[in-house]
Amino acid sequence: MNALRTGDALFRFGSGGFVEYAAIGDKTVVERKAGFRSIVAADGFVPANPSERFPVRGERMAVYFQVEHVETPKGVVVQASGKASDMTMEVRLDAHPEPDGAVCVAGRFVVRGKGWVAGMGLAFPLVLDPDPLRRRTTVGGERRNETWRLDQNDEDDSETWKHKVSDTRARWPLWRIGGLTVDAPHHYLVWKANATTTAALPMDQGTRCPGWIEYANRTAGIRVTWPDIHRHAPAGFTMDGETGTLTIWLHPPSIRPLRCEGEIVRTGAWRLSINGDQDL
Amino acid sequence: MTCSGENDPPDVRIDVMKIEENGPVHGIVRLTGAYRYRWVGSTIKGISTPGLCPFSLRLHFYAGTGLIGMEHFFVYDGDPDMDFVRQIGIGFDIGFRIDGMTVGTDAESLSYTCASGAMGIHQASADHFEIWKTGKDSFPETIGCGRRAAGWVHVSGEKGGVVFGIRRFWQQFHKSLHVDADAGRIDAFLWPPEAPTLDFRRYAREWGVGEDGAYENDPMPENYRLAAKGTGKSHELLFCLHEGSMTPEDAGQLFAIFDQRPLLLAPPAYYAETGALGHYSAKTDTGFDDLEAIVQRPMDYLRAAQKGSHWYGFIDYGDVQTCYTTFHRHDRWENDFGRWGWGNGDQVGRLNYALMLQFLSTGERALFLFAEANMRHVHDVDATHTSEYPFKMGTEFHLAGSVHRHNAQHYACPYVGSRGAHLMGARIHYFLTGSGRSKDILDEVLALAERLPQGAANDGHGTSAISFLCAWERTGNKAYCEKALRVLESYGLEKIRGGWMAMLTAAFGVFDAMVEYTDLSEDRRFVPLIVAFAEMCMGPDIEENWTYPGGYFRIYAEALRFCEEADRTERLLQGIHRARTRLGEQMASSSSILRETLWPAPPGESGGAFSNFSIDANTLRDLPFLMYALEHTRKDETR
């Protein structure tokens, strides 16, 4: 087990792939559950019709990883390799502490072989507040930030919930999942969805966003920032407020599968900040 | 389509092919039929015709040219949870090998040579297009990108060339245009294979999350998840075949004209003076600068909001949202609660009517494009066009032409009624343009009025009466006038007591129909009611109501026009003065909202500048009629 300490924050790395535990003081923000896999990269994809130019339908291939951690003078290096059908994948993540308490991570994902990549990302198993009203996700947009909680009395106390002005019987929809998709260098979309089986609702769109997502419990939270995210398009984040999975996407699964004929390299650099004085 | 994850390609079944127009200059052939699938809709219980998604295609030919215009409309008649649109397109084998392709973009045209393989341009969002190319057996690679494609491609070869494109291309993304050099084939994709599948699923699995008539903790009624069944979408395409005489510059100019839609317009005063659209005042020096600004500025705001909030896309383009930071504090449009969100059909009889009327009064081209997109969106996407809706409204399943109310999505509210199919916008558009789609909208809503004169939800009297009056106008058949009268009589107008009920007649078209019937016939039976309604709409009770004064101006206006008694006219003028004063106060407190420097809202200022912004489309629609009445009354109020 390898660890990084930054100020009051502690990050631990484990066999699941990447950060398996993070806490600030006595407040735990990240904690791995059994079977959780951090590196969700190289979810291979076999199109139903191999000659289709733009496949949307296929069969997902299982990916197996071996993970190794190396402590360096600067921080921790996580190296992982995996295989899926005719494709192989190598991942290297360099993590080091920053003076302001954040952890800076540089990632490099390399896929080799022939096939399609449906999604590529790095996931964190967050600790969820038992009270859904306190599970708050915020994504930064061009002009404003979008915030949602996993509760049907979102927004205000239910007593003053003005949405009931015209119909006192209605509740707020449950927004279980949401995130940011930067699908092109000059377009982003902030979205949220009731479930994986419903259509997503666009909440904000624009040409350039600051590239961060934050999840907060009652007293602690984590923010992931991807500076210049537009230069890495397609890219994005998702937060699942029911499973507690926050994912950084180097190739979001909502974008059409990526064709690999030889080698694909995706890189990114992220800042992970946790804090323990949320005021909800 | 893909159905339960399996590809389900259709056959095309043509039921009717008809020469709709056979003139010396312009001919129209109309094809109607259905895309016939194996599985689409098969998961819905009780449907007698699964697998059929109706379409219509008009082909326009112009003498002495190689121009072919197309109007395509299709109906999604599937199970939204199971059936997803994979691609919709129209293609041709053009009969010669293609050597090169030029693409129109927002800044310039880009030319590429095609040695072999295929090329295409894909508009993936309102802010991004990509140009791709493949070798003979390779997969696409991106060779160019930009923000907003112009929507056309010009291909050339040894025997000539073709320009082809889709109107309002980037606004209605996803769209793509494909060229296969070896096969000599071109395709215009209305929903392209480059895009993810088109998703009509409902926004929530829970019930009672803001929909009309939904109760907290009730389970979702059977089949309400299928609310999008029957939604539709129309497109216009242009193909121009030539023998090699056109340059890419010519192609760009030709397509720009098509994209903007040529209009033959009379001066604004002409339309107002004919009285064909009622007695309203065109914006030609009316002297009511304050009222003109109250009509115009919110329309400017909405157009800015469309641009700033990116109200674009295959499903969204044309619609507007209704509340900005009114009920919560997130500095945004409140589109994530079922009660609010997209205006959908509840806007069309008010906002679209107002937009079209204001275009006629100003001749402002951008306003026309905004109004046209709004009208088409409501009658395409917000409506259902299926004869077998998956749940009843009242006792009916055959709701074709009916429209959904405001909601987080365009089709998720369980209310589907003819109230939201009010057709004044489509009527103005039809007479301005002769558009085939507008004609079809008028026909579909007329058929709905014939089937269900009161509407399935018993609130469609206004739409039906206007529809019959419009049919009388289009055909000259007086029987339609009688039908309009019968619908109005069935509303129980004489039983109306109180300003609230009178206001509802104005909000949803019954009052408009009474006035139009009175103006067009020699029958004066409604005149006393019109004046009586206005008197009900004055006094302390109604003037403290939240709907005051926005919902009442048309009633005041028409009462003033018809009233012949001096003392009643005087009381009306006093009431109008009070309403104008209140409206002025409301707008004064909204003055910060109307400052363009604050459009769209900056973060963190919702508590001040944007505390309560919502647009009362009744006011926008009705003030031109009030201006006319004030202008023409002998006891003119001081302007």
C-alpha cells in the first residue's frame, strides 16, 4: 500500500488500480468497496457489423488489469496493464502532492491493437452521505455552475419549496447521475439524468468550460479539476450519486466508439482536492 | 431504427403519390406512406399497426432549372424505451464518379479531392462540425473541423455536379452530408449514423415529478412512459443538379437563399389594414412607444436566450423555456422540473401568434426565422401524430394533431390536447410561404377538430373554432363557419361569470374565435358577451389576481372596439388606463431584466437583476389589438 500525505489530507493507492482511500482529518471521502476497479479504460467494443463506419451497437469486452505501485522521491507512480480481446492497454499515473494540499496526477493511457474503444477513464469510489439531500454534485460551466442533490426536496426546505406554487402534489425528479461532456474543443455539455435508462437532460452548454466537478457530503468533499480540458476533447466527468462513483473520462462512453488501428494514446493531468469544511 | 438493441432497417411503403401542383413554373409531387419495420412498436400492448412510422415527402420541381426542393416529415411511432432512431436520410446515385467535394462552413468553403472512398461533414452540436474521409476500405478519419457548417455540399465529376443540403443545418444537429466517390452516391442525413442513437425516452422513472395531473407517491400509470409515441419532425432539403456550370461560390449563394427562405412581403401596414388577421396595429408610428417596447423587448430577450442557452438540436430547436430563476436560485432556466421547462404547446397560441404578428408588423427577418422554427417545432415535436396513442385523454386514443403541455421534455407531460395545437402561427406562415408542412399542420388540426371539436381534454374549443374559421377562409365553404359557431356555442359562453373564466377564453383561443366569427359574419350575437366579458375583467377582485393585467388586454381591446354606449366605453377606458398603469409598473420593476448588458444572466446576480423573469405571452400577443382599439376609439386615451 502506498500513500501520499498533503497537509491534512491522506491518499492511499491499492490493488484496485488507483486511489482507494482518501480522507481529511477523520473524514473519509474515498473508500474502495470490494470489486471496485479504478481504471475503467479499454472497455473494448465489438461492433455488430464490422464494416459499419460509425458503429453504435456492439458487445463489450472484459478487460483484466495488473497493477503495480512504485514510490518515487516526488510521489507515487501507478502502472497498470490490461488486455481485452485483440487489444492491450497500458496505463501510467504519476501522482504527487502540491503545496496547496491537492494531489496532481498525470495520466497516460495507451491502447494497442485493432478494434474499438467504447470508453476510457479513471474512477473513484466515494463515500456517500446516508442523507440523499447531502449528496451534492456541482459542475462548472461557462457562465454558471450546475448543482444537484439526490433528493426530491432538492433546492430548499420542502416547506418553502416554491415549485409547488402550481401543483402541491409534485416532487422534484431524482437526478442520480450527471456530469460534464466536452465533446469537441469548442463545445461542452453539462447534463443530468434520472437513471441510466432515461434520457439525459441538458443543463448547460457552451464553448469553453473551466473543467471541474465536485462532490460533497455534509462535511467533506472532493473536487477534480482538469485544466484546459477542451484541449483533450472528447473528455469529461460523471458522478453517480447512488453508487458513489466519480469518473474522469479520457474517452466518454457517450461519444461514439474510438477506432484503434495500431496505437491510441490519451493523456491528461488532473488536480484532486479534498476538503473537510463543507457547509451544507 | 434499433429495437431492443437489434438493427431494424425499414422498407419504404408508398401509399399515395399525388401531383399536388402542376403549374407552368412550379410542380409538386407528394408521396405519403410509412417506413415499415419488423419490430418497432411491437413491445406496446394493444397497438394494431406496430412497425409503421408514417412519412410524407413533397418534391418541388421548378421549370428550366435543376432544382429539386424537398419537404420531409416523419412520425416516430415506436416504444421510446425500446426503439431508437439509428439514422434517417435521403440519398441518390447520381450516375457519375465524384472527383471532388466542397463544403460550406461558417467562414468559407473548403474543397477536397476524392481519389476514392467516402467523405462527409457531420454537425455534432451547435458549436462543432467535423469533416471526415475514408479510404476504400478504411475507417473514417477527421480531416477538418469548425463551428457551424453552412449545411451544403457541392460535388463535381466528369458529367456535372450537384449541390445538396439541409435547411437550418447546424441549428438542428445532428446532421450530416455524405459523398461516396466510387459509387457516385450522395446522402443527406436528417439523423446521421455518426451520431448516437436518437433517444425519446422519458426523463424520469418516478411519477409525480411535476407533470400535469400527477400525484405524489402514485406509481406511474401504465404506458405513460411511452408519452413520446407519435412525435414527429419535418425537414427541408435542396438538391440542385447542373452540368458543370456552377462554382462553389454559386452553390453557397444558392443555398444561403434557400436557408433563409425567400419571402414576398408587403409593407407591414398592408397586412394590418386588410383586417384579415383581426384589428391590430402594425408597428408603424402608432404613438404607443411604451406598449411597442413591451411587445418587442421580450422577443429580443428570447432570441438572445436561444443563442446564449443553446436552445438548438434536432429535438429542441424552435422551443423556448418559460421561467428563469423564478422559483429557485440557480441562475438558470428551470427546465429540470416537470411543471416548468420547455413552453411546448402552451406557448403556441400565445407566443407563436405574437411572434408571427410582430414579424408582419416589423418585417424583421430574424424574427420570422425564430417564429417559424417555434411554430414548426411545436406542431412537429411537441405534438403527437399517431392514430394510436398509448394512453387515453378523456376517452380517446386517436389524438393526432394534439400537443403536449410544458415539461422538462417536449413530450413527457401526460396532457396531450388540442388547446396546445392553436394554429394562428401556422396559418400566418402558410399564407406567407405556401409551405407544404404548414398546410399539413392546418389539415391535421382541422381533422382533429372534426373528430374532437371540444378536444380530448375538453379544452380545445378555441383551437377547433379557429381551425374551422381558417378552413372557411381556405376553401370558401360556409359549412365550416357553421361548425365554428357550433363549437363556440358548445363552450357555454353565456354561463361565464367572473373575470378568471373570461380570461381563460382569451388565453386559449375561444375569445379570438368569437371575435373573428363576429368580424367575418353578419351575426352579432357575441357582441354583448364580448363587452360583458370586459366588464367582468375589471374591479378589485380581478385586478389583484396574478393574471392581471397580462391576460386581459385582448378582451378590453375588442370590447372597446365593439362597445357603442358612451358610459360603458368610458368605464372601459378607465379600466384600460388602470391596466396600462399596472403593466408599466411591472415593466419598470423589470427594467434591469430588459437591459441587454445583463443578457444572459451572470452568475451570482439572481437575487437582484433576475429575480422574477418570466414572459407573459398573452401580453405580447394582445397589445397590438389594444393599440388598434385605442387608436380608433373616439374617446382616445391620452397616449
